[in-house]
Amino acid sequence: MNVKIEPSWKERLQQEFDKEYFEKLTTFVRSEYQRRDIEGVYPPGSLIFNAFNLCPFDKVKVVIIGQDPYHGPGQAHGLCFSVNDGVKFPPSLQNIFKEIRDDIGTDIPASGNLTRWAEQGVLLLNATLTVRAHEAGSHQGKGWETFTDSVIRLLNEQKEHLVFILWGSYAQRKGAIVDRSRHLVLSSAHPSPLSAYAGFFGNHHFSLTNAYLREHGLQPIHW
């Protein structure tokens, strides 16, 4: 199957694109985008693989794992936790920015668009890459999780000294395959208001990430 995705990822993931589960997933996703009886599907079709297109394989230094895209109008654009310019910060993103401020002293930005992180080598990977409008989790269990597990496995096996950031039990289960002897794994509670005060605030993941990158001769992330 010919998938439009950044070339370094296409080369490494083509064997996934050729598998039966991915063909079934593609059929399902296309049918969802074409339906007239639902309000829509997010993100826009051209941005489904935005995380990969903005962060080529060879540039990946950090992996942040989310669950599925925001399901409100105008929010999702293919990067986990990120929203388009001008969109109100969702609660989890507000808390992420608060932790960055408290951890490393960076002011809370005017925009919740995390493209600037992706371009520095942060792969902002949702486990499920599409969602029906206003229906959280509506595209789970259709094949995306198999695909993104393969992405994580590929990164784990073919790269060294990555930082995997796992917020919440879902991300921690998904990142369980990561070899802790090759990579740094940072785990904590999720930034959601339901759990942020139960271990997310004060996790210092942003300063710890940059310290590890410096230790291995890599440019730190400007959070």
C-alpha cells in the first residue's frame, strides 16, 4: 500500500503498510471520513501522519505517547497533546505548560501548537491516530494500536539514547516494551486534572530529558 508519509518513515514502515490489518484499518478510516451521518473525523486527513512528517526517523530524540486525538472542532492536528494556533488549551496541555514553567522556568506560551517540539525531534505519538468528532476512543481497536506498537518497537530496536515519556497507565503499558538499558524511560501520572496532583506535577520530566540528551551529546529541547 502506498501511504503518504515522510520518506525515512515510509522506508521503515512499508512492511506494516503491506499487512492485512493495515489495509482493513485504511478501509475503515476512509469510510469514516466519507460518512455524512457524523459531524466529522479528526484530525484532517492530510494531518493523520503529521507527527511523522514533522519529525523524521533519524531526528527522533524524544517520544511522548498519547492516547487518541482531541475530538473537538479545530483542536487536533496530528500531534498528541497539541492544538492548533488560537485554540484554547485543553486542561492536560495547561498542566503540561505549568510543569514546564515550574521545572525549567519557561514562561507559558501563547500557543498550544507543539510543532516547535516536533521539529526539534520530539515524536508526539498518539496510540490511535484518528477519532470521530465528539466521540473519544471511537477509533480504538481498529488497528491503529498495532501500527503504533510497531513504531515504538522500531524506535526501541533501531535507535539508542531516546527518551520515552509515559504519562498515565495507558502510555506506560504501551511503552512497556522499551529497553531501559538502551533508552531513558520517564513515567508519571497523566497531566489530566483528574491525576495531575497525584504525581504529574513535580515529575521534572522536561529537565531530566534535557540532562539525558546533554549527557549523550545531543542538543536539548527548547520546551
